Amino acid sequence: MVKTSAVALQREIGSAVVAGRKRNGLTQQGLARKLGTRQANISRIERGLQNLSLELLVRLDKVLGLGLRVEVK
């Protein structure tokens, strides 16, 4: 099993957020409004620079329909 670094995982999530946001026709500002956060936070998430709470991941999944799945082993 290959272990994924936190930074690589943040970048992967960021890419999924960009794709989901565009698929839903949202700007960073529009997504920020739906999530109750600031556009600068969305920018950091998309660039893989933001540590994400489980709560924020769930909200992102709900708004964007990312199909996120968490596995604990």
C-alpha cells in the first residue's frame, strides 16, 4: 500500500474542488457564499494549501457532489 502524504492529499482534494466548482457553474466567490467562508479560503483549498476539517469536507461534498469517501484503516 502506498501512503499518501497530507500535502498530496490536499492537492488532490483541491483539484476535485476546482472540477466540482466548475461543473456546478460556480465562481470561487459563489462557492464561498454557499459554504459560509471567504473566497481566499476557497483559493487556498483549490491550491492544496488549506488544512481541511472533516466538517468542511462534508460541506464541500454536499454543495459540489464530489462523492468524497473517508476510509479509516
